Amino acid sequence: MALISLENLMQSSGPLLGIDPGTKTFGLAVSDTTRLIASPVETIRRKKFTPDAAKIFALYDERGCAAMVIGYPVNMDGSEGPRAQSVKDLCLNLINIRDVPILLWDERMSTAAVTRTLLEADTSRAKRAEVVDKLAATYILQGVLDRLRV
């Protein structure tokens, strides 16, 4: 299946798994079966790819997901840098383990937006660090869900 477009995603049904791939963690979120609401699930501290991928696929299967939405870190000017290439490599490695549909979604400013919201809510620094990645995954996934309804 490999990388898919938003149009291809519209033709499937079922929950979606959102992933915010950071350098140290993976933030994970999942949608409901009707694809209206994204909810944070967990943050995986990155160790080695194989056990990290096993955790991602376990959650994918447990929630009956139809596809993955992975945050794609393009630069503010729209160009692709080393982090974007790293995410493409992650996608290819996941697809090599299991051929699942993956949508790359522009994640510019997602972590900043979530952090701003947490600051406005007067969330402690420790609590922000604990939840920011899974909330960023939720933000990214909700963007896709909102776009699917347009």
C-alpha cells in the first residue's frame, strides 16, 4: 500500500493512528471509528526501531486502525530538510515490516500550538513534557480528520 494521498484515505473507513515522530519520542493518537475526534493515547520513548515499531503496530491492531497519519516536518518555507528525510525513512521502515497505508501530513507548528495551549492552561513544565508529544499527534490527526469532512 505504502504512502497514500488524502483522497485515497477518504475511500477507506475505520480509525486512524496519528504519530508525531520526534527525535526522542513518538507521540501517538487515535481517532474514533467515525473519524470525528482524535484522542491522545501515549508517548513512546524511542529506543530501537524494532521494539518501537512493535509497540506502534500493537496499538494499530488493538484499535483496529485502517491507516497511519504521520506528522511530516517540512520547513517553514515548504522545503524538506533532514528531519523530513528521517520521517520518510521511518515510513519506509514501517512499510517494510507491514504494508500499511501511511499518509504524511504537514506538521508545521503543531508542537508550538500544543505548547501554547498548555501554557495558557498554566500546565507545569513537567506535565507539559509528559503530554506534549501525544497531544501533538492528536493535533496532527485532528487536522486530517477535519480536512476529511470538508
